[in-house]
Amino acid sequence: MATSVRRTTLTLPAAPLGPDNPLPALRGGHDLHRIDVPEDAGLPADMARQLGYQPLRSILPTRMRDGYGRDRRSTDLDALVLENDRLRATVLPGLGGRVHSLHHKPTGRELLYRNPVLQPAAFALNGAWFSGGIEWNIGATGHTTLSCAPLHAARVPAPDGGEMLRLWEWERLRDLPFQVDLWLPDGSDFLYVGVRIRNPHHHTAPVYWWSNIAVPEAEGSRVLAPAEEAWHFGYERALRRVPVPEYDGADRTYPLRSEFPADYFYDLPDGARRWITSLDTEGHGLVQTSTDTLRGRKLFLWGAGRAGRRWQRWLTEPGTGGYAEIQAGLARTQLEHLPLDGGAEFSWLEAYGPLAADPATVHGTDWAAARGEVADRLEAALPRAEVDAAYAAWLPYADREPKESLATGSGWGALEVARAGLDLPGTPFDAATLGPEQEPWLTLLRTGTLPAEDPLPGAALTAPAWRDLLESAPSGPATDYHLGLAQWQAGDRAQAVRSWERALAHGAGALPLYCLAVAESAAGEPARAADRYAEAAAAAARAAAAGGPHARVRHAVRTALAREAVPALLAAGRTEAADALLAGLPRAELDRGCFRLLTARVRLAQGRPAAAREIFDAGFEIADLREGDETLGDTWYAIAERLLADGGPVTDTIRARARTEHPLPERYEYRMRPA
């Protein structure tokens, strides 16, 4: 039974994604993975180059996805099932092509961590992300902006005469097309996945890829890879080489033997077979292997501490099992980006399947014997030569045109095909997929003019080719606003400011004011930034009060602006202005967790720590709390310190007492690193 592909519906408790943030994403948010590398760190030369190669300035042209909450309801999700006589894989094309489940029929085992709910959380580069399954991360360090976005999907002939499921899309951060081909050969216990990233441009492009596999986590689960050393990242801006398996007094290949979240990027020797596995106490689990192009292997663990457990409960249903992540990527670490020459491509083949190994050896104290046992069992189940042969057999099929569409992604790839006349065999970006978001840009392409949009400029494009078109277009509110975004993304901040000032002169409203506020903040001018934020908030409030057919969008802009303006006003010492801005919001907005926290910060700045503490004691949740964000803990302890100081100075003794006498409640414990 070669692969068959069919449609189905998966029903899960899900929190709706809601609308995207209407503000342009000029900043990349909290850069959790930024590191400081000392000169004597001893990094390999290629790693040192790639750590500093083309980091993101922002997540433009995408927007933040933060419109979700935590109220889940039963939801039907479109799913695609690949099946042979041994395995059944369930894929969610509308959610980044996530492999939700990989079920091994002979043993009845679920090989992945299958999340029983769909709960977005702020882990992706652009916000909304959810845990579980296998995800395909492309773009830049972090979870892809496509985590909760639809991909194109279709049936394609497979090398063994069966069918493949092809997923493809245009990745907007790097302006690159990619494809993921999945199939199950007849009688195989392994899901084969062929991946290709192409650079159709003339310039070199930075590339990032990590296949992220969530696996069940239990007390005795162990992660193994063919390495004696790893690069450890503990969310403290440091990358250090450590031994495997034992480091800092514990065997870190057992995810629950660490307290805080951590990444371990395994240093696989040159020439070694690429694989990683997670095995339970009985020696059973999932193994992932690949051709050599997919070089890196990684373990991410949440740890057994309060914060790690809290995050796990936040991402799923309380009382369900936790997970760890085993991953595979193009570079040694996720902190690197690789150059891909114009006209070139990266391609490789991955395989996912069950593994059974001797538990006494796998969990023994002899690390060399443990990984040798896994390597031998893997070679018996799926020889390395067979993986290489499958890759060679797949390559001619990578250009095969889809024979039946199963799902539709975005129209951005079709727009790029229209602009540049690209020929991308195997991944058709059909003009029929162009929609309202692309329509103004088609007009610019065809007429040289970007239409003035009402009420707000819409989706952005910031690549150099589109910047050139904007620079040649007649000046206008939308043109100058979008030109400023493209200039900002290119690092030309002075020109961006001038463009936004022109847009403002054209009457473009609150968004150029917001952009100018961000520019002042980035320039280290908090007082001037506060002025701009106040102007932008006032303009947004006037527009919202005007009502009309676009009232909902204008209210969303007002709310999003207030959320960013209040911290800026507090940073500039304008506490009463921040308080007044909050007071002008509707009660329904003020009841949201993010505004409850802002209200507490304002009360603290007003010298009212008891009133601030009351807000925490009453309890609140921030649905889009960012991974690594420490504002909750910082605010809690700042309140405790002011209460203990009772109007006097906050000394080191008081700070120590605050942590002893006012410990952070578990409901607010999300810290990714030691205090």
C-alpha cells in the first residue's frame, strides 16, 4: 500500500486567531535569542560568520498576530491524511502545514506529542504559535511567521508510484519560495519528507530552516544524538560548549533533569550520520534522520522548574502530559543564517519513524554504548544508504507539477511571479490566488501608482524591488507611508522619517505618527517619542470617535496604539498622561490582561503600590504574553519593594526581602532563566 492522500476534518478545542495587529511591525519584539559572543569563545569560523549574518531588523512586511484569546471552543479544522499500511500522518495545511499526528499502526503508538487543544501563544516571530507535532520553520531565528498561516497543498506523483502531499508557500521575511513533499513508501515504517528552498533572485539571500518535532516528555525519557559535545543556550545571551550527556552536575539528555528552559545544539562530527531520537524507559520512541545537508540537531527542554511547568500548562490543557522538542536544521545552531546564492537552492530528505532499542543500554551510564545502540538499531530499520537513495529518487519529482489542489495559501507568491516573471516548476503560484491584500500592489505594478486606501494603508511590501517602485510612484498618503516602511526595513531610517512626515502632511493619520514615535524611541529620544505617541493616540481616538463604516478597524488601531504608548509615556515620566490615556479606553479593553498590567504599572508610577498590588491579587492573564518576557515578574517585585520601603529608598536589603517575603505567585511565573 503506497501512500494515499485524503481530506478529512479534525475537531479540536481551539482559541480563534482573531485579527492581526493593525500597526506595522517596525520592531522585532523582545529578541530572546540575542547573544553576546566574547572574542575568546572559540567558535568555529563558519559559525562565527553565520551568527552575525543578516539578522532581522524587524518582521516587516508581516504583521503581529495577537488578536487571539484563551477562550476555546470546538472547532473543525481542515486536515489531510497520508496513509500506508504502517503509518498514518495527519497534516494541517491551514496551520503552517503542521504534522499534527504520526500514528504507527502495528504498535498503536502515537510517535509525536499531539496537543489535545489549539491554543495560540506568542512564540512565533509574528506572535501566534501553538505547540505539538512537526513544524517547518523557515525565515529567521525563531518560530516561522507561517506557524498559523495557510500553505498551498496538492497531490503530486511520488517516486514509488504512489502519491505525495506537497506543501509550498512564499516566505515573506526573506522573499523565498519553499516546498515540503511528504510520502509513505509501500511497507515503510518511515515518513519521508523532501524539502527544497529556492532563491530565484540575483542576489544572495540569508536562509534559516529547522524542523521542530514535539515528542512526549516523561520522567524517564532520554534524547540521544551522535555527539559528545553541544552548544548550550540558556536564555542568558550566552552560547557555550558543554559536554554531553553530563553538564553542571546532571545528565541533560533527560529533559526533566534541568530546572530552567534550555537549548542544546549537538555538535555532530563531520561524516557522522545525522539523527536524533527521544526514547522512553522501555526504549521506544521516535527517531528522525536525514541526508547530510540538514546538519544540526537540537534538544529544547522546558525543565522541571515552576516556569517550565507553567509554560507547558499555558500551551495545552492542564493535567495533560508535557513535551520536549527534538529538532534538525541547516546550521549547527538556530542562532545562525546561511547564505544562499542567487539562482541556487538547498534541498534534502528527512525521515521520521519508530525506533525500538535495548532500554538497559539506552539508559545506561555508558554514553558511547547508548548512542551506538541507537545508531545500530536505526541502521537496521532504515539504512543510511536507503535515505540517500530515496533523496536521489525524489529530486526529479521535486519539479513535478501538482495534479490536484487540496488547499490554498496566500497570494504573495503569485504577486512575485507577476512582478518578476518567475518560473518555479513544481510550486505554481497561480494568479487565481491573488486577493484584496495584493490588489493595490498589482495596481502599482501595472500603473506605477499605489492607490490611496481608506481608512488605512493595508498589507506592506518592503523588498528592494518594491521600494524601487514606490520611489518612482507619485507622492501620496499610502505611497509615502509604505515607502517609509521599505526604507526602515533597509536600515535607511533618516529617509524613512522623511517619508512618514510627507505621509502625515497628506493627512494619513495615526499610523505615520506611530512610525515616527518608534523612530524617536529607536534614536534614544524618549521625551520626543512620548510626544509622538501622545499625538498618535489622540489622532487614533478622534478617528475611532468619528464612527463610520471603518469604525472597527479604527478602534483596533486606537487600542493597539494605547498598548504601546503607555509604556513610552511612563518611560518619559509622563505618568498622568499615561493614566489619562488608559482612562479613555472602553471598559472591555481595560479588563484585558495586558491593560490590567499596564494599569498596575501606572499605579506604581503614581506612588500607589498598594493599588497596583490589588490588581495582581485579583488575578489576570495576558493571552499574548511573549516567550521570555519578564515584565510580570519585574513589576511584581517592583511593587513589593515599594511596599516594603514605605516611602523610603529601595535598598539592596529591601530587594532581598521582597523576594523572600513576597515570592512571585505561580500564576505569574514565566521566567525562562534564573533570577
